[in-house]
Amino acid sequence: STLSSTPLRICVVGSGPAGFYTAEKLLKAHGSVDVDIIDRLPTPFGLVRSGVAPDHPETKIVINQFSRVAQNERCSFIGNVSVGSSITLPELREMYNGVVLAYGAESDRSLGIPGEELADIYAAREFVWWYNGHPDCRNLAPDLKSSDTAVILGQGNVALDVARILLRPTAELARTDIASHALAALEESTIRKVYLVGRRGPVQAACTAKELREILGIKDLVIHIKQADLVTTPADEIEMKNNRIRRRVYELLSKAVTAGHASVPGQRELHFVFFHKPDRFLESDDRSGRLGSVRLEKTTLKGDESMKQVAVGTGVYKDISCGLALKSIGYKSVAIDGLPFDNYKGIVPNLGGRVLANASLGDMQYETGLYVCGWLKRGPTGIIATNLYCAEETIACVSEDINKGVLSSKSVKPGRKGMLELLDSRNTRVVPFDAWEKIDLEEKRLGNLKNKPREKLATREELLKIAGK
Ligand code: FAD
């Protein structure tokens, strides 16, 4: 080809929604751009595979759209390649005209309270990865048999997902693509009571109505909400007036209050605990290093500006005995390879998706050819579709730089070929999209035998074996 039609080579790091939307938009906007999507796992699709709950199959349909992107002749998926260990970011930037980082948020915020290191306490992220068959949490083995109570800290949609998986009849879960090790553990689970703890009140609960309605509707589940917690203040009323979702959530919670339940043995219970914050985790009486209970401090809301009410402690405490605690207080991104990183916000500092060379305030120097998208760019909030708008914004920057000639170089970049040679020299067993398709077929075949849409292979060894690597 002539020099003017030399393809630009762009590498997208991470194959979740942000990565795939980015690739899709790039391919559409530029006829002569090649896009490689790499992922540290042998499997694509990020949290669509390992985050979205197994009983939400409709949400995963977007995988079909992403697969068509991967099948585009100017695009390739290259799995089992971790940036920061298989290949460094400087190496990638050397080999491609541009790099879009979309590697998500794979760590957790911590509470920073005493006892957090005890056994039986997990980040919701780990528990979700465990039931969704993510290889990193295949061996998590949460103990669901030593107690009848689990405490979940947080009341957002992830907290509701986790509570639902713990409480839903396992016969219903058995028909989903839940990992078989998790289904087996849940079938033997003795957990009957789940507490969902929020610092603030029912007006501020961070979940959305659809997810709330779903958990409230679980068959034979008894819902506990204190009537007194539903009393609203003028500030609450303003908050609900300004935010339709908050009102819907509040209304659903109000309707779920029912008076006086007779306790039936074995019955499953969901307790909403409002106006309490975790103070410490206490060890069980046998001093085994295991969790015995969670101590909560009662809170009250301060500040009457709507949406700005904050929870402050009152010095009144109560303990909930439990054998499992799940912290659902937010995901956090991790920094790689000297990448500019805002430790406070847990994101890569950027302006509309262009990576800023320095996180410090007021410095508007860009890293040439380096972009960011998705949870790594905005922080860990928003649904799958949010990443589509996020990708549009990032791609607008990439396009502008392409059109200005910022990304072109005198020599042709080695791109995919160069990267594959380097990885080969390091004995990295890469998984291209057709190898993933073998995994996909095998998982569907195994699922079919059990009346499940898919039986996930949950170890790297199994995945690589089926991929033929
Ligand atoms: P991710 O989806 O996390 O993708 C990041 C990718 O980067 C992963 O594939 C990872 O393997 C890869 N990666 C990480 N580090 C590296 C590295 N060093 N090198 C190479 N690759 C790397 N949204 C909905 O719309 N509906 C839902 O029902 C829903 N449920 C959710 C449930 C949970 C538990 C969670 C956490 C989120 C849920 N979401 C849901 C939100 C949605 O999943 C996110 O908005 C979306 O996945 C974020 O996309 P992302 O591409 O930024 O990150």
C-alpha cells in the first residue's frame, strides 16, 4: 500500500464493554485503522462474563454485538496477555500508534476498620468472581456452612446481586450459567438471613428500582424493614422530589414493610439495616481468626441540602453475629507500569479520555497516543451502556488526533505482528478469538448436558487446554 494509506495501529487494553465499544467506534469511524483488543484472561467480555449476575441472561446478549466486532477483519482479540506482566505499557506504546486503556477496576475500596483481615470477610468483587467462574477466584471457597447469617455492607446494585444469589432458591440458579463450584456450595449453604447494611436511609439507598423489585420478589423470602426507618425528613422529601429513582426505591421499600412475621424454621430472611455504619469486625469466640460478628454504629444524617446528607456516628453500637461478611462499598482501579494515576479517585487522570501526563492539578500535558475509557476513566459506576457514551467521548479525542496527524509516524508500527513475536519469545500462550470460540462451544456443550446455557470453565489450565494452547 502507499504511504498515505499506511494503516494506523491501535491497541485496546481490556475486552469489557469499554474496550469493545471503543473498538467498534474506531473501526466505524476510520476505514484504515486496525484494532487489537488484548485481555489478561483467555476469555473476552470483562464484567459481562464475570460481573453480571448469572440470573440476568438478557443483560449478556450484548456479547453477540461484541463478537461481531471481534470478527471484523480489521480487528483481533488477543487473550491471555496481561499488560504489566506479559508485556509492558511502554512496549505496547512503542508497537502501536495509539493505546486505549480500558482495563476496568479490579481492586476494592477498603473500610479501614479493625478486624478487616479476619477470615470470612470478602470484597463483593471476589464473591461475584467466584460465582461467575472467574479463574482468579476459583478457589475462594467462602464458608457458607458455619453460620446462618451473612452481612453485606452496602446497598447498591452489586450488594443486591450478591444478596439475591445467597437467598434465591438454588433450583432457580441451577438453570443459569452460575459456576458449578458455586452452585454446589450454595446448595449446601446454611445461610438463611442476609443483612444489607447502609450508612444512610431508604431514600439514599444506592440501588435502582428494577434490581430492588427483583430481590423483594424472591419466592418465600421474608423482608424485614423497620417502620421507624421509613420516616422522612424535609431534606429527604427534597431529595426524592429531585430524583425519580430515589423516590421509586423509597416507595418499593415502604411497600415491602409487613407487620409481625411468625418465624418459620428454615425460612429465608432479608433484613434492610438503614442508618448504620460498620465500626469493626469481631473475631469468633474460639479465637480461630474467623469472623464472629460485625459491630455497627448507629448514624444520623447531617446537612439539609438535598443530595448532600451525610451519615455521622452517634456512639450507639450493635453487633450482628455472622459467619460471612461481604464488603460492597466500591471497586477501585489499579495502576500499571508507571502510568499516571490518581490514587485518590482511583482512576487514570484524563480529559475526555486523553491521558494527562501528570495527575497534579492544572497540568494539562497529554501523554501522546494514550487514552482511557470505561471504569478506568470514570471510576466504577454506570451500567454497560454508559460505556458506550464513554467510548464515544474517548474516540472523539482519538479521531481528532488521527486527523491532526498526531498519531502517524514516519515508520510503520509493528502492531499485532510485532507484539505476537515478542509474546512468543516470552512463551506467552495467546488466545485469539477463534480459540475463544472453541472455549465458548465447549462451555455451551457442557451446559447443555446440565440444562444450563453454559458451564463455565473456571481455571486457566482448562481454558487454555480447550483453546488448544
Ligand atoms: P470491565 O468490564 O471490568 O473490563 C475490563 C477488562 O480488562 C477485563 O476483561 C479484564 O480481564 C481486563 N484487564 C484487567 N487488567 C488487565 C491487564 N493488566 N491487561 C489486560 N487486560 C486487563 N451493568 C449492566 O448494564 N447490567 C448489569 O446487570 C450489571 N451488573 C453488574 C454486576 C457487577 C457485580 C458489576 C461489578 C458490574 C455490573 N454492571 C452491570 C456494570 C458493568 O459491568 C460495567 O459498567 C462495565 O463492565 C465496565 O466496563 P469496563 O470495560 O470499563 O470494565
